[in-house]
Amino acid sequence: MGGLGNVGDNVFQAPSGTYRGVSVRALDATTKQWRSWWLDGRKPHTIASSVAGTFKDGIGTLLGDDEIDGRKVRVRSQWSRTTGKTPHWEQATSIEGIKWDTNWTADFERA
């Protein structure tokens, strides 16, 4: 996509066993807004709701809506260290949209 998107093929070592997932990200060059989708290898028939946002001062913040155990939640993904070889990512959820609970962090290595 000429620098306007990327794909992450991820392998996870979880207590329940190893699984894979794919993230697909695209940039709208006009608005400078990124959108990201997640496909979990354990549920290959469902693509998760997307998150969308922008980068400011080296931090990318993308927000979206999702559902966990039948309850609506707000989801926040944040990227940092994106110019180096090991970008950092974290995900948090909020029921009220005020207090964020980080539930997943990852450090990636560029191939």
C-alpha cells in the first residue's frame, strides 16, 4: 500500500497454548487517521471491531468500541517507540470511559 498500511502476523505463548493472530492497519492519507483491525486465529470467522486514531508527539492513540462478556466497553490501543526497531503497544479497556485498565502489552521486533 505504498507505506499507507501494514500487517502484523503475531504468535502468542499463552497459558492455554500457542495461537496466532493478524492485525491489519491502514492510514487515511487525507485525515492522517489510522484504523486497525484484529483477526484472532482462535476465532477465524470473526474480525474484531476496529480502533481508529492518530499519532501525536510520537504516541499513537486509537479508540473503538467492543463487547466483552456481553458488556459494552471502550478500547484504547497505544503505540510508542515506533521509530525504533522494537515498537511498544498496549491495549486498555474502560467501561465508563474514564478509568483505563491495561490488559495487554507487547514489544514487537521489526522483521
